[in-house]
Amino acid sequence: MHHVPTEAAYDFDVSLFDQRRLFRYNLNFCKPWILSKPVEITGHGAIGPFHIDPNLLLIHLRRVDHQVSRLRHGQRQDAYENGRGGARSRWSKSLDELEDGFRGVFKGRIEPTQMGAMPHRGVLEDFLPKYTTQEFSAQNYERKYGNRQALMQVDKFIDEKPRMKFQKRVFKLPVGFKTRMI
């Protein structure tokens, strides 16, 4: 995430983690990306069971640069005005509403991570006990909401209030955090 008061505009020639140190977890992005058996993948989940790998993080770059986010939103507003997006589409929001959302992300305390560790493993264990030893499926976890019953989306199996409370927290990447490219 781009913390405008302390970080420069994103430079595409410099490593991401040399420029951005703040992030939020969003369990909507906890998805099956590396599969060992056939599973039907859909836009935001899978139909069929899968395993969650605690060592794999999906990094969504939507807010890596504030100005790029503004430009992209302007394009989406144009598309919305030309009939794209649905009645509840976020594309209909004004740039002022986008700005309010961007500022709102940083209203709370920025939390350090512990000893170079990312907090997602403990959080997943709290929300999805035994996620490392059993596959993610409706047989192993209780769906809390969502009407697409066949679709396995991790966030739909976690009570909304604690999930939203967790997802609003902003963390600082551990010192020395680097990604390993495969």
C-alpha cells in the first residue's frame, strides 16, 4: 500500500519491497493458486476442495501507487458511465469517495510484525483450525454467508465481524522481508 505522507510515487524500475512497507491482509485473496489435483477455478475461488499453503502469499497491487489508483478509478468511472459494472459497482464512486477510502486505511495504528514473521499463519489457524492438515472444503468448515454454495471462498467461511476487524489492520513488513522468485 502506498502511504502518501511517507513514501514516494512508485518507481517500476525499483523492487516493490524496497519502496512499500505497509500492507493489509484480505482473506478474500486467500485462494488456490498452486494445485496438485484437478479443481475448477472461478473468478474468486474454486469449486472443489483445496489446501491453503501457509508459505504462499498472494500480493494484490491495487494500491501500490496512489496516482495510478486514481487514474485507474477514472477509467472505471468512464466505463461505468458507458454501461459497464453492475448496480452495486464500486466504479460508480467519485474520486472524493476513493480518496476518503484511501485515507481511511491509515486511520488506525500501524502494527509491526514480530521478529521478521508474517502474522498470517496464526490468524489462519485462529479462523480455520487445522488448515495446514486438512483440505479447505464445506465438509471441514462451516459456511457463514454467501449464496454460491458450490464456490469455496475462504472469507465466506469466517464470521464477518472478526474477519473485517482483522482486515482493517495495517501492518509493517518485517525488516529484511524479501520475496523468493520461483
